[in-house]
Amino acid sequence: MKKINKYLLIGVAATTLTTSCADLDTEYLGGYVSTVQKEGTLEYNPSMGTASVTGMFTDFAGIFKISDAHLDFGYPSVMIGLDSQGMDYTSKNSGYNWYASYNGYTDRKTTGWPDNMMWMYNYAQIKICNTILPTIPADTEDNTLKFYRAQALAVRAFDYWTLIQVYQYNYDGYADEPGVCLLTDENEVEVAENGAPRATVAEIYDQILKDLNEAISLLEGNPVDAAQIISDKPKRMVSLAVAYGLRARVYLTMHKYADAANDAQAAISNFSGRPYSIEEVSKPGFTSMADASWMWGIANAETDDWVAGGSIVNFPAMTCTFSHGYCDQGGAWRWCSKKLYDMIPATDVRKGWFLDENRQSVNLNSAQQAYIDSFNKAVPNYSEDATANIMPYTNVKFDSYQGVLRQSINASDVPMMRVEEMYLILAEGQAMSGNPTGGLQTLTDFVTTYRNPEYSTTATSAEAIQNEIWNQRRVELWGEGLSYFDIMRLHKDIDRVGCAFPAAWVYQIKYGEEGNGMLYMIPDEEISSNKAFTSGATDKFHENNPVIIQPTPVSEN
């Protein structure tokens, strides 16, 4: 019998007297506990499920799951990689930039980092969700178990939403095209027997919405909340507001704009926080899920493996200008596009999230600016400079943990959802569902209140307002792992001309063009191990995406 792929098919359960890895949950409940035993245990004592559920969220930031490479640190690494593929986020073309293969589309193949990391991380987490769900009956009356079940459903939906956006083009126009393999707790026996072909894009979205609909119903009116389950950083779990926020993202991706607006409003209404104020974002920040703006985040602590001992295998070490890591060591600073920077008005507080052409920012105090100046060593050379010389437009959005300069403890939390995104989804949903005036008002109210009191726009049509909201998202959510999803859902081309990218990465990539590199390829190990791909079938649902053609750099002259 062929081996079962450890990434996707790791979640299948065996039948009769055979016990497989999916029947056992040794990492989170301890010992060898079968699904049947665990279901009985949780029904008798729901509190025993806490370790399984909290472990699911810990898995977001696990390290060295694929290899000992320093970009192997879970979903935060995927966020950096995704942003690096667009036109607003880059770094130096040097050995200290672990995401050079993302920036340069040089590793877009079945054995490359992008494809393997995305597939492995998300399906490993789907496996955990599929292991938890059979232990909790869908009709349970216990509120704690309802809360647990909702967590697994919401996270599985998030994982599939992430996967479907990079292995196929957008739902709008591609709904019947092959997406990714669909593995749930309900079809695991079938998958074990016959493998899993690629489901259609529409089928994946049907599953995503099914999961989120049930999660919302389980959380609605449920007196149990995350703080009762885990007192330390409870925003690591999915609240009712976050579940609505996830569904708002999904509807927006599907171009179901009225539904997206309704869910964004529900997320705002059910959230007890508020957007960051102008004063709060007039200095580096975005390090703690305790902030009122954060709805959902990945929790980090000083004792975590990816933090302890001065580790630089983590999100802050790769992205934060003030942390000890690949920025101060080798100059792999993360900077924004010059085009994007120039687009931000001087009256907008977010312009200070990035250094100007003289490598200064009004958002920095004297000590922070002096720190920046200590790395201002030469005339900037975006293409060749592999030293610690800092580049113009380098981000100072993200502060270091506890605000310590050259911080060696990289224990900052990682943002997964902020309420600001919900206001922008609400505005776009309104504008694109027949109410452009309302959408423009929502957008204007948000920006003038929280970012730029002098904001104005000439956009009036629904499409122009949508494009203006996209530009606002590019600034507001910079570095938070959402920019590539926006490119894909809006059918945007990637144009890096004039963006201050290294010359080797100045590409113009057309959306939808075959082999252009925008779509990921299913990893070799999956193709060779999954029976649905190796049975000799030749239709597109049993085949990989087209081989990627390396983009050719274009001249900026």
C-alpha cells in the first residue's frame, strides 16, 4: 500500500480494529486516547478538551516543522511570504533575506518553500481540527463543548480560505476550476481508501461557509468566552466577533458584497474594542493583542521555543526594524513600495510608519531615530547592498517587544485580525452592493477619525471607491499578511516598476496568465502519495497547476 502523505492524509482515520495517527491525540491530551474514548471523556468532563483547543492555536507559530531553515516558524512566516510576493513589501536581494525566493519568485516549484510551507502548515492544522471535531457531537447541549467545536470549525475554515486563494484564482470567474483537496472529519475514511482529488473552488467555499455558519450559531448567545478558557491572551481564540469577521472576509473574497457588509457590521457590533486612535499609531506599535484594536492574534511569550534564548526564528526578528534579528544583523530590512509611500498624504499619520527618502520619520522619538541613523551608512542601493545599511521607506510600524531597542526577546504577538479591517470591509461591501454613497461615507468617517483628519477623495463610482479602499487597505494592513489575498480577489496585476525593488525583482505579472507564478503548485510529496493523483487519471482535478515560468525583470528606464 502506498504511504499516506503526512501533510494532507495525516488526518484520515482507519476503520474496524485498525488505529491510525488520526485516531490518537497524543500531543494535546496526553497518552494514547482514541476518538471514541475522547468523545466520551469530553461529554463527561468538557474541561479536558482545553488542552486540545489551546494546542490548536499554539500550532499557528510552531517552528522547524519542515526543516531547520529560519523561515520555518508557522503561519506568521506564511504572512511575510505572501506579502513579499506583491508590490508593496520587499527587502534586499541578499542571503540575509530568508524571503528572497518569495520576493523574486525564484522558488515557485513543487519542491520550493512557498508551496510546501503553505500546504504543510494549513493541512497540519486542518488535521488537528478534524481530530477535535468528532469528539464533540454537533448537537451537544454543553456550552463549553459548543465553544470548543466552534473553535475547530472556525480555524478549519480559515485554513481552507488561506489555501484556496493561492492554489487557484478567485471565486469570481474560477468557481468551477480545481482548487485544493478537501479533507474533513466526515470524509476521512473515503480519503484513506481512494485519496483526495482537488475539489472545485466552489466546493471549498461551500465547506468554508458551512463551517463558519455552524461556528457562529454555536457562539451566538453562548455564555462561555475565551477568557474563561484561558486567561492569558484570550484573543488567541475565536470570538463571535472574529467568526463574523472571518465570514466577512470570505464573502468579500467571493464578491458577495452585501453579505460581506452585513457580517463586517456584525463583527464591529459584537466586538468590545475600537480602532487605534491617531495618537496611538503615531509611534511604533502593533506588538500586543491586549490593544483595543486587535480582535484576533497569535500569542507569543518569552518562554516559547521560537522566542526563548534570543531566537531570531520568528516574526519580529524578520519584520521589526527595532528588534535583534535579520535586520540589524544583515540589513534585511522590510520596506514599503516607493509608489505606496508617495501615495500617502503628509497629513496621514501612517506616512510615519515608514522612513522617508532621507531615512527619517516624524513618528520616532530621538532615541529611535538615533538608532535608525546608526544604520544609515551609505547611499541606498536597492539592488546590490547586502550590508546592514538601512533603506529609505523601511517600516517603523512594528515596535520591538516592550519598546526595547535592539530587543533580543522577540515575544511580540502577531496580528491576525484588527477591527480597522472590518470598517474597510463594511465600506467596500456597501459601495459594491448598490450603496456607493454609504460606502464612501463609511470610508471617509473611518479615515478622518482615526488616520487623517484632512482626508478626501474624488472617487464617486462604486469601482473607484473600491479601488480607493484597496489603497487604504494596502497602507492600513501593511505587513499583516493580507495584501496578496487582495491582489488575487481583485484580479490585480503585479506591477513593481517604480516601487524601489531590487532590479532583479522588478516584474510586471498579469493576473490569470498561465504559469505566471501567482498560483502555487501542489508539493511533490502530495502528488506522489495521494492516490487520487497517482491512479493514472488525467483530468484537471487529478493534476497539478501549470509549471511556473520564471518572470523576467523589466527595465525601469
